[in-house]
Amino acid sequence: MALPATSLAYRWRVLRRSTTFWVGSAIVLMWVVFAIFGDFVTPYEPQGTPQDILNRLQPPSSEHWFGTDDLGRDVLSRVLAGSRRVLTVALAATVIGTVLGTAVGLIVGYYGGLVDDVIGRVLDAFLSIPLVITGMLALAALGPNTLGVIIVIGLVFTPIIAKTVRAAVLGERQLDYVTAAQLRKESSLYILFVEILPNVMGVVIVEFTVRLGYAIFTVLALSFLGLGIDPTVPDWGLMIYQHYGYLTGNIWWPVLFPSLAIASLVVGVNLVADAIGQAFE
């Protein structure tokens, strides 16, 4: 029996046949494994020994595959360990933004009228400010810390996701199943989260995967700018910031390998997001 095009089983079948989805998932899974088991796979201690001056800025070799940085630390170990921070922060921020944005979008889309006008104008005001600029201003006020980065990015994503969910809810609230629930005198919370939410979950899933890619880029951009970081923790953005000045001296490895790690992770997440978006179209 043919599955309806709107069913999750049908969409999963589409995903399973997507090469893009599997390639992206393999890349993301690789970095997730490094983030979880990094302490067991890094050839050297990622923090390194700052006094190891004799081994500083050594080019890639059989002993140090990715070379060493300006403090003599193994670049490969720091690249592998750096995946933990970016994935943890980006994932936590995206979850916060998705939960809050979905809740706001459901409420605004369902009630409409004055609620939509007032909250919609507030959302538009936040959306008018570039993401990185908002993050910089907020973290400059809060001070650099990982929790601050998570909260700021999550709050910045909230209006973006809310607008998308609102648009989906506007198309659902006029349908018969919502009218039937209203005639049964169901509560608004029940209608929002039991009746409407499952029917817009595809939009939420797509938004989550797309925003995760943006969150990764934003976390690294803020790290590169010196905001929201712990300098003792391996971080790809910070590694590039600390070493890009050495490029003029043909010392490229402390910048190249973190850059390739960033590119691969962002590409992997975007491939998964694109495949999910196509499956839910």
C-alpha cells in the first residue's frame, strides 16, 4: 500500500534514498564521535604543555600529523577536541531557540489579531539586527562565558523560528480538525500542543537542522572575535584567531586544519538540512 506523501514513514523513506542525507550524516557523526570520545582518540593531551617551546610551530610530521601550534601543542589533538565545544554550545543554543520559537509561533499564529500584531512587531525588530552583531552586543554586556553564548544565540534564533512556525500555524488553524477540537471545548493549550503542533512538526524539524548550521558558524565567529570563550579549552575559532598572523611566515598548519574542520562540519550539517528540507516539501 502506498504511503501518503505527508506521513513520517514516507518522508523517512525519501531520506533513506538520499545520498546527500547519508553523506552529511556521516560527516556530522564523525565529529560527534570525536566530541564524545575525544579524550580516547587524541594522540596528545589537547591542552598541551605551554612551556614546550622547543616543539612550537613545528610543521606536519610523522610525530605530529597536523604540526604544532605557537605553544608546542599538537594541532591534531586540539582540532579533534575542539569539536566538543562547538557541538555542545551550538546544539544547546539551537534547542533553546527551537523550543522558545515554536512556542511563540504557535501562540501568535493561533490567536492572531492583537497578539499577532504586538508580538509580530517585536519579532520584526529583533530580526532587523544581524545575528553576529546582536551576539557581540549581548556578550559585551554579559561578559564572555559559554552559558552566555548559548543563551544569546538561542534567544536570537527564537524570533526567526517563531515567524516560520507562525506561518505554518496560520494555514492549520482554519482546518476542520482544529474547528472540531474547538467545538469539543478543548483548551487552547491542548489545541496548540496536541492538535496543531504534530501537524507543523515537519517545519520545526527543518528549522532546527537549518539553525544548527547557523549556530555552529555563529559560535565560531564569536570565538574568533574573542567573545564567549574559555581560552583554556580547545576551540576552532580561537585557534584560527591566535595563528592567522603567522600565515605571512608560511606557517599555515595551525590555521588550515581548524578551518577545514569548520568547513566539513558546516557542510555536513547543511547537507542533512537540505535533505530533510526536500523530504518535507
